[in-house]
Amino acid sequence: MKSSCSVIDDSREPMKSLRILVLAPGCNPDSTSTALVGYAHSEALARLHTVTLVGIEKHGENLRRKRDRFHAVETVHSPWMTSISDWIIRCIFKGDYGSQALTALGYPFQVLFEWKAWRLFRSRIMSGEFDVVLRLLPVVPTLPSPFAFFLRRGPIPFVIGPINGGLPWPAGFSQADKQKEWVSGLRNLYRYMPFARSTFRYAKAIIAGSSQTCSEFQRYQEKLFFVPENGISQTLLGKATPKHKHTEPLELIYLGRLIPYKACDLAVRAAAPLLRQGRARMTIVGYGPERGNLDNLVRVLGVESAVEFCGRVPHSEAMDRLHKADVLIFPSVREFGGGVVFEALALGVVPIVADFGGPGDIVNSQVGYKVPLTNEQDVVAHIEKVVMGLVEEGNCLVQMQNQAMQYARDQLSWDGKAQFVSKILLWSVGRGSKPSLSPPKALC
């Protein structure tokens, strides 16, 4: 099937400033994951346009500290909504923000947020204070936007995205079986919820964050664009230094939560032969319920002396450790965005990823390796072969590391992403031509 999603370009054409109302509940400059993604994207757009950022009061203090980055920062306040949401996350889901059931329960909270935001901004929208509404968060397409319905007859367009989700659970992996939730089979029911259909019917543009999401929304191909969910800050890009020579041992790293589907165990098993030979060392940065199982695996494989567990560390320390590595092994079997892969590329660390989901859309043969997601044994064998080859061909590794840094600067920065999203927004308001379209896999 022909794809009609566009890929990021990083041209620096002058931008015509827009007045953008950005809806980003949950965005937080002091957090991680999608909360930080929403903030970083908003801030990058604010360097080009007049942006009014709308968040929730729970993060109001953190957002207001960054007030000078935006035209305005405003928050929606609903104490009882925040209390109930926090209780659900703390008591029912034990802090597991990645649960699909938690996402499903977020429906009424999202509708309430947008209803309150509409009441707050309706008169200002109608009076012509804004040119376009952009909903950045939540990232998942299963939580609809009442704003699209409210703006169905104008006066300004509504744009949503990047949205990302719908990645199926791969068969043949115990890592997926351990974490697959019963609610997964009910995902498509979201289409029958109030505002679900109108969100995408009335959106002027839909920005998809992965090839999987592009496929899900291909019926809207005339207004569908591909822009990766994640981006890279200029601060991180500034830390990258050119690579000149590789010396043994090879420095391997896994960085991410220690949960089943991230599949750190596959990374350890694949690296074990080199670790036993003393030709590689491995650093595991992260925390989670799989830590005990990984401790046992390291002992069974006899590689305790070559593996360091760092546990949960501040993001700055995680980036320092990533910067010192040669290769990131990240075989997550179900990854939507893969922010750590972006970070690795920015720092000149060669990623080895599963050819599935977000990492499969971003990594190409000039900067990293993608292994087919067939079964556990094959994945381990493929990764083992790759890392063995990198040890033997040190010059190839150095070349790829430098190409990775250049690729990140050219195509994956937040500023580059903001440039491309700006073109979509200008087209949506009738002030620019439609951005060129090409398949996501053109990145590969």
C-alpha cells in the first residue's frame, strides 16, 4: 500500500509567524517521556511563532518558570480531577504510566480538560486572537479532542499530532506475553466514543509519529503527515564530539525501564560472548521489576564482572553514561517513539534496535542496525553477530558514529521538527503550500 506521510526535512526557510494555541495537558519541562516531549516541542515552536501554551495546573509552577519562552502560559485547574487521577495512578496502577488500561481511563479527564480550555479561550478564538489550534498532547490517538468538534465551522483550523500508537504486540516473544493487557483487544472501541470520529474528520491536518499510525489513518491521506514523535535538544547536540579511533573493550549500553517488553534480557544474552571474552563491557541504566531477573541472568551467563547496573539516575547522568558508550543495544519489542535512540544518535552512539515501531522508522543503515523481529533466538543471534562485527571492524564503527551525529543534527533536532510542523500549520491556515509527501521508510 502506498504511504502518503511526509518525512522531516530541515530546510531553514524563513517562517511566517503564526499565533498558535497549543493544547498540551501533562506537559512538564521537569519530567521525562511524553510530558517532556510535549514541552520541548512547544518550546521549539515558540522560537518561531507566537505560542500560547495550555497545560494543567498540577504542573503550573514548572511551566510558569519557563514563562519567558512563550507568549503566554495558561493552565486549566480542576482540583477534583487531579485528585482522582493521582489516586488512580498511585493506588490502582502503582505508578505504571505505560499501562493501556490507564490510557483508556484517561478519556473523561481529557474531555474535561478540553471542555474547560474551550470555555477559557472560546471568546478569544472567536475574536481572532489565534490563527490555529494545535493539540500536542496526549500523544495517543485513542483519546479524542472535543476541540475539533467545537471548531468544525471555524473560525480557525484544528491540527492534531504527532500522534502515535496502535502498535500490535508481536507474537513469539515472552517479553510481550508478560506485559500484554486484556484491554489491548478492546482498543478499537475508542472509535465509537464521543468525539472520536469528529477529531479526525474535522482536523485540518493529522500528524502521525510512526509508520504504524500512518497506516491506521491512511483513509485521511490527503491531510496526513509523518513527523517523528521525539526530537533532540540543541543542548544535547552540543555535547557530541567527533569520534576518531575505537579501542577495545567495546562499551555497550542499555538505557530504559527494566520492564519485560523493553527486552533488556535479549541485549544481555546477545552481548554475553564478548563480555566473557573481555572484549566488551556493558552498562545497564534503568530501574523496574525486571531487575531481579536480570541479576540472575547475568550470574547464569557468568558475566557479572563485565556488567554494571546503575539503577535509576538523573537524566543528566544517564546522558553522560550514554555519551561514553560506543553502542546502544535497545531491542524493545514494542516501542512507539524510542526517545533513547534519538539521544544515542545525537551523541554518536550506534544503536542496535528491533525493526519495529518508532526505532525502525528512524534508524537507517548508515547510522545503526535494525534486526528483524522474528523470535527471541533469532533476535539474540542477529545482535550478537552485529556487535561481534563492530569489534572486528573498529573503523566502520567510528564512521557510523560520526554519521549518526550528523544525521541527528540534520534531521532529528527539535528545531528541525518545529520547522517542518510549521509548514504543516501554514498550509492548514492557507498561508503556504502543502509539504511534500514521501513514505516514512524513506528514512531507512
